[in-house]
Amino acid sequence: MKTRCPVEISLNFMPAFFHKHLGVTYGEAFYFDPLYRAEVERAEGHFLYEVLGRFGVGSPTPSPSPNLFIQPIDLLKATQGAIVYFPPDAAMETRGHAWADYSVEEIERLNPQDAAQHSFISTILAEYRELHRLYGDKADLFGIKSGIMNIHAPFTTAHQLCGESLFYLMVDDPHGARVIFDKIWSMYQAIFARLSAELGTPPLSHVHLGDCSASMISSGLYREVVLPANQAIAANFVQSSYHSCGASSHLLDAFADIPGVRYIELGPGTNLSEAVRQMPGTALCPLVDPLVMRNGSPETVEMTTRTMVNDCAPAPSTTLCAWSFDRETPVANVAAMYSALNAMPQYGIQP
């Protein structure tokens, strides 16, 4: 007899999906008008209940979230002069490489407190105060009250701030790249210190590092330049978690050297069986390929789901990260994913 790991699905659609099916718009009001955001979230939850409620998705009486979340990389970039956009059918985004023309020396001289005291951070805090008025102590920003510091890793953040020139710098001047990474970490620390002080939270015990650009570089370059920064950050926390949204098989042994990783999110194309072998005590959160979900048949989705679950079976637990499903994703394919999971004996004992 063998115990199978528990399996869950974390489901998230892009705003464009709901814009198509419900006609809801997002824009700036979704972030800075909590009553409007609540109205949109109720519509989302009710729609999901109508089409996927048999799988426990959505609710006939959905409750809006008292937590405001903006991608950490956009939060930091907004403090550095990036242009902020609020599309009607997409999440808030920042455009431009604000540090593209900066030298390493100029970046090194930047004051992290200037980022923390930026007007955009003040706007976020004003929104929190409004959330607190509506929801009381349940109000939150970025999940801080759960004890987590949710940030993008310095390398990924630097990629967005500096542009493609960062890759040349990492090869030609690894020390200069690490100077930039250190500055970014200092800025995140300053920003979250201000947020935590406003929310009155104790020191954060868990750091989540979103390293979306990690899979773009070689194992050698990752180990030499990127890994030391991630290790240094994770060492400051009781536990950590990590995200690499691309095919990352070549980096798994390096990921295993980040201290305290409780769970890891791995992109499509990553060898999940090897991930279990390299990190035997770590919960796996593989990302479901959104292209398969959009373009594949229900049968393909079912096969993909079964394969992912079986590959992750030896892990302590598995969460299928069914994220970033776009406007053209068939609801039938999402149902096929749930049906495949429900048909597997993953919740108990099997021979």
C-alpha cells in the first residue's frame, strides 16, 4: 500500500477572460475603489460557480477579498519612474526600463528610502486605510498579515528595470550585477518595512521569491550570479518559497540550494519527477500550461493533468497552479482538468 500526496488546484483567470464572458472592466477603479473591486469580484465568483460550481469552484454568494494585491515588481517599478497602466481588460502593469540608462554606480547611489516614501506607496497605504474601514482587521496588503513577504527576486526585477543589457552585465561584470541585486533587495526591504509599520504586523517570517526570468539563463550563470542573492535573502526568513515560470529542469539542483524552501512553483516543461528527486521534502506547485488549456482538446487536458499529478506523487503535496488562463480558454477544458483530478485516487490509499 502506498500513500499518495494530497492534490489541489489553484485556479486563476486573466481579467480578459471575465471581460469577455461578463463584460466587466478593470482599470484603475479595480485597484483604488474597493467597492467597485468588490462588485467585480462578486461577479467573477458567481460566474465561476455557475460554470464550475460542481467542482467546488466559485460561490453562489461570493465574498470580495479584503486583500489588495499588485504584482511586487510593478509596485517597485512604479517607484522608479516606470509608466503605470490600468487596462480595462487586464491587470495593472508597468512599462519601460527605468534603469536602462543608469550605470552600476548610479544605481548604487539610489536611496531605498526614496522608493519607500514614493507617492505610489502612499496611494497604496491610503487604499489600505479604506479597506480597513470596510473590513476591519481583515484588511490586508499583499498578504502581509499572513507573515509573508511576496516579492519578485532581484534578478527578475533587475531584468525589468534594466532591460536586456542586464544579461551582458551579468557575464561581463558579475560583481556589478550583484550590486544591482543588492540595491533592489534594499528597496523591497524599505517598502515592506513601511507597509508593515502601517499594518502593525510583526516581522515577516516567510519570503516568496518570484524569479520569472530565471529559466532564461544557464545553470552556470544562475549559480554564479543569481543564486547567491536568493540564498542571502532566504537566509533571513524562517521559511521561503520560490517561483520559476519557465522550463527550469536545468536549474533544479540550484533551486535545491535555496534555504528553507517549503514549496516551489515550476513552469511548464520542467521535469517534475526530477524536481521531486532534487527536493524530496518540498511541496510541488507545477504551473499548468495555459497554451494546452487554450488550444488542447479536453482529452489532452485530462492526459496532461494525470501526468503532472503522477510525476509529483512522491512530493509531500501538490498544487496545480492553473493560472493565467486567457480569454479564449474553453471552460470545457477547465472542467476536464477537474474531472481528471477527481477521477484519480490521489486523496487516499491505493495499492
